[in-house]
Amino acid sequence: MNKPQTLSVEEAAKVLGIGITTAYAAVKRREIPSIRIGGRLLVPKPALERMLRCETSLDAASDR
């Protein structure tokens, strides 16, 4: 069976180390990528991983 390619907002919050309310606010501000399928709000894993790689690269550049 394939692994799910999405996370709930709550799961994404745990991955990011932030609170659920903060995660939902970030989704609303489009800081966290998300899709809506039916009544569910989901965070695509590949998009979240790209976002984290980009932020990590920016953090590394600002340390110089």
C-alpha cells in the first residue's frame, strides 16, 4: 500500500514544531501550502518538504 502524500494541518503543525492554531493561521496566510479536498484541509508532503528546504537555504544564507 502507498504511503499517504498528505498530512492533516495538525500533523504538519507537529512536524513544524508549532501549535495547531498557528498552523491554521499560516495556512490561511498561505505560508503553509495546503489543498482542500471535500471538507478536509490537507498539506501535501512534497510541498511542505520544498518549503522547508527553501527556508533552510535562506537560514543558512543569513548566517553568513
